[in-house]
Amino acid sequence: MNLNAIETVVRRLFSDAAFRAQAIADPSAALEGYGLAAAEQAALTKLCVQMANGAATDNISTVFWK
Amino acid sequence: MPDSIGLEAVRSRLLEALGAFNAPASFSALLNIPLSQSDKVLGGAERPSWVTLALAACVATGGDAAYGARVAAAVEVFMAALDVLDEIEDGDVSPTAAATGIPQALNGATALLLLAPRMLLDLPTRDGLPHPGDFARVLVDGGLTATGGQHLDLTGEGFAAGSPEEALAVARRKAGALASTACRLGAMVGTADETLLELYGRWGMHYGTVAQLANDLHDAVDDAAKSDVARKKSTLPLLFSHRVASETGSNPGVAASGALHFTWVVVEIERQACRDLADELDARGQDTAHFRQFVP
């Protein structure tokens, strides 16, 4: 698992408003160029979708799935 | 999930094993404390995690239910022992230590640790299926791996483990190894096929890692109840938050740093690995319906 790449993307999502907006609008395009494996891309895309649906950053119950 | 009949069989086997131990009455009462916690079969849990993992693997391979109950009971005893040890090592609340003091709790955990492989060695031998000694070896090997993970965890306090890779390795070597063991043992009830057993073990490893990371996530934001934050444990979320704070010079807090979401992504990857392995087991004729309920 490329944790470095995942960390880089997540940090950018939290620090770069323009990137976050791009990732929410078009995860596939935003995640290009990070050398992500298919599973990593899928998980980060799912995160972007969750963020697009308004998942709160400080509410762990919205972060957890059931 | 394995139904209440399966759990009742495990309960019976547990009580039988404890009775056969012939411990002094006060010692039996002590041993019952970790075994009767709310997440355990004797504590009335509807879905005791270790037992249901082992039973689910047994069902998936078509293993004999009665044999599976004996294996699951041994797994429950083993994990109860490790619970006590983990609580004391981590300085967490330990119902057993609170009731008896640490010396007696440690002695009780030792007894349970020894009882578990003995329960497996007492299994009957069956033609074409793993020998009782094989079951005991898998249990012990899983425990040894988990102690290595616990060592890394204990020595990683103060954010001593610097990398997310190391933090993930701890999760895999702790709960990952134990869940792998429970799954493999359950599967051995119905098959001796090493390819299948390896797949069950890998499924368990990923599932255990999910559980450990979920626990770490919860503890990262619940510093009133747990020691992870105070001890600066190198869990994946706390390490991420620490690295952000160190490198940016500002501390936005665990949630706002992105630590929870980072860990969530890692957990989602582990969950997908479980789903993929379940597909592979299905393709090999296994009945993974129960497994899929663990990771929908």
C-alpha cells in the first residue's frame, strides 16, 4: 500500500481548497499523477464522494461505515 | 452469522474445559472474569467477535459444527488471556486486575494462555483433516506474531514509530495476526487445503487490521477514556496528526488535520481486500455468506 501517496492526497484535500473542490467535482482527474494503485484510487474516490456529500471532518460517526 | 445454537455449543465447551481444569474455586472465579466480559460468549454477547470469526470460517469450509465449537472455544479462551495482558500492558482499565490485583490477573491470564492450546491438543484426530497439533501450532504462532506487534506498539509510544508504514505494520501484527489465526483455525475444521487456509488467514489479517484501525480511530478522538493520546501512541491517525503538526508548525487537532479521513481510506482499502478474498474463496467453492456479513 502506498501510504505516502495516500497521505499526500489527504493532506492536500485538507489544505488546498481548490484541489478539494476539484477532487469533489471530478475525483478521477484530481487523483491522476499520484501513482495510486486501483484499490487506493477507489478508496480515495469514495472519500471524495463522502466529502461531496458533506461528511463532517470532526464527526467520527460519519467517517465510520457500518 | 453462526446462530445461537452454535454459540450455545461454544459456551458448553468453554464450561467443560474450565471444569476439567480442576482449578481451586477462587481461581475458577478469577478465570471467569475475562471470559464473562460483555463481548464474550459467557458474558452473553450475541456476536462475540473471535468466536463468530472462527465459526464463520468453519461454516464456509463445510466443517463439522461440533468440532468447530471446540476450536472456537479455545480461541475465545486464548483471546480472553490476551485481553487481560493487553489491558495491563497498555495501562488500560482491566476488569480482572481491578477485581483481583495485577499479580493474580497475570497468573490467571497465564492459565488461560496455557489452557487454550491444551483444548486444541485434546481435539480428536480426523482422517484427511489437520491434526490437533496443527491447530495448537497455528494458535501459538498467531500469538507469537501478536506479541511482536504488541512490542512494536509499546515501544512506539511518544511517536517513536515515525512512519505510517510502521504504524500499519503494528495493526497488522496485532489484531490482524489474531483475526488471521481465528479464521485459519475455523477453516481447518473443514479443510486441510493449504491454499484455502492461506486465503482464510489473509482474509482474517485484513479484517483484523480493519478492526484495529477502527479502534485506533475511536481512541484518537476519545482521549478522556483511553491512553492513546496521552501516551502519544504511534497509531495511524495520531501519527498523521502529529506529522501534520510537526511539519506545518500548527496543530489543527486530530480531526481537522485529516487524520481520520486518512485512516478511513486505509481501512477502506483493507475492507476491499476482504471483499476480493471472499470472491476468491467463493470461486473455490467456499460458502462465504457469513464472511461477507463482517465486511459488506
